[in-house]
Amino acid sequence: MRVVICGGGVIGACTAYFLSRRGVDVVVVERTEVAAAASGKAGGFLALDWCAGTPLDALARRSFVLHTQLPHEVAGNWAYRRMTAYGGFVAGDDALRGTPSALDWLSSGVVIAHRLGTTDTTAIVHPRKFTSAMMNAALAQGAELRRGRVTGIARDADGTTAKGVETDGGVIEADGVVIAIGPWSLLATQWMRLPAVYGQRSPSIVYDTGRDVPADALFLEYEQSSGAISIEVFPRADGSTLITAFSDVAPLPVDPATVTPDQDAIERLQAIAERLSPLFRADRIIARQACFRPLTRDGLPLIGRVPNCEGLYVATGHNVWGILNAPATGEAFAELITEGAARSVDLTPFDPARLPPLDPSLLRAR
């Protein structure tokens, strides 16, 4: 059995790993590089129970467990570590600005109001290193990585069964095709009937903080005259700390390699970071960047068979939980493709058929 996976991000890499572990002949097609988009520029935060009470709960819990197991099964160091998560705010009035923070690495006036997670329930990975390690593990198991741009789906004579993909280098024949290209799955609506997938741009700054910042993830509200802004701080075990805020809606470029942050957003984010801690100095900045996170209309991912075409599958729309939920998505896909049904997680809530497909003419009109 041969399966072509379109996309070398974290979803594609994990799907390639679990499929190749089952002996499936896997070909991954990636137009730029592994982890080129959000899979390389996200925070990498993991949470066991933050999706409790939602359809994502079982997927998240299974994936959190897999994240704890994979460091013992897959070669490489992707800076996995347990951490504590805190919520709070940055004091806006003068009465509180001089108040010492409960965490000694933060500036005065950064108020920690509550603990959101413990080392039993929250953790982190370096997303690019994790994605690369999973892809390398798939390649070591016999998978193949090809550079190229997918331009369509190859089908049988009556158009009801996928027989591979059309690329700018020719046709790659296969028994199954997985579309896992994040927000760029929007382009795939030209080749198949898929619900709309949107991209939300998230700027971030990465600092080289070494061992100065402990394993404390922060979710803070920063008061401004225009309203509160949510700031997220993710210290990683490799000595880097990512800070993100100011997500916005922007046109999705055709090429992921051309994604750039809004300069004004980066400047505001840097000013806020310097307010949070003296450790976030300009001379410690490693990267000023942005990525697009894939979103669907109802906020749930699309994971499963594409309606009206045998052998065609999609996995996208994971939003902020892409790094967390990638292992369980890949595991469930491997079961679905090789056994006909997913056993580890119920994929019913994520069935692509639950949402109406996007009219391709609307995409052409844009």
C-alpha cells in the first residue's frame, strides 16, 4: 500500500511516522521545507486537559500521552519538558506597578493571579525540532520526502477514487492521499470538495534566554487604552523563549516561505516583552517572525475522509493545538487508512462532511 501525504508540517510528519511504522509505503510531498510554516514557528505548548468539555478532549489527552512516550521511541532531542503554567496580568495602574511579581524573573507589576497547569498537565516541545525528528523517524522507516508543489488529485476514470497526486514534477501514483497543508488546504478546494479553511496570522519574537528563564509558561492580559491584549510566553528547554500576541487576519500568501510579520505588531510586542522582564532585551532576540494557523468555521479540525472520493483524506484546521494534537492525529489516521477505522480516538466530531464545502468559484473570485 502506498500513501502520498501532501505537506511536511507536524501533521504530515506524524502521519508519515505512524503509517510507515505499519509498513505502509509513504511519500511526503513538501514544496518548501519540513516545518516551514506554523509547525516551525509555533510556541510548542502542550496541555493534557485544557480541552475538557469539548470534542477535542479525547484527542488532546491521547496526544499528550504520546508526547510523553515519543522521546523514548524516536531519535533526536526536541527539547521536551514538563512545565508549570500561570495566568495573570500586567498592572496598568501606578498602585500596582511597583508590586513584586510572584515569579522572581519577572518585573514588578506582572501579577500572577492563578496557576493554570502543573508539571503533570502541561509541557512544551521545540516545534521545528519535534517536526523534523518525526519526519526523520518516518524516513528511517522507509518513507520518502520529495520536494514539489501539488497541483491536483489524480483520479480513476469516473473520478470517484483518488489514484495519487499531480505535482509540478509529474504524477505520483498512490492508493491513498492525505491533504495536510494547514491553511493552504484552502487551495485544495480547487481539486476537491472541502470545507473552507482560513489562516490567522500570529506574530512572535524568540529570545535567547539560556537558563535564566525557568519552565514557567505565562498567559497574561496586558491592559492598554484600546483594551486588553493577551500575551503568551513559552520558555523552552533549549534556552529559547517565544513570546506571541496580536494575532490578526491577513491575506494568505501562496508560498509559505514568504510569510512575514506586521512590523508594527512586532515593535509593540517587543515593547511589551521588555515590560515583562529585563531578560527580554533587544540584543537577545533570535527571530522576529509570523505564521498562519489553520482555522475552520466551527473551530474544530478536519480529520477524516473527503466526501465523494475514495482514498482521499484531509487533516487540517488544528488552530493553536496543532503541535499538541499532531501525534494522536497521525496515529488515528494510520488506523483509519490501514484498518478502515480509527481505534485510538473517535474522529467523528472532526468529519469533514459535517461542514458544507467551499464553492471553488469563490476562491477564483479572490
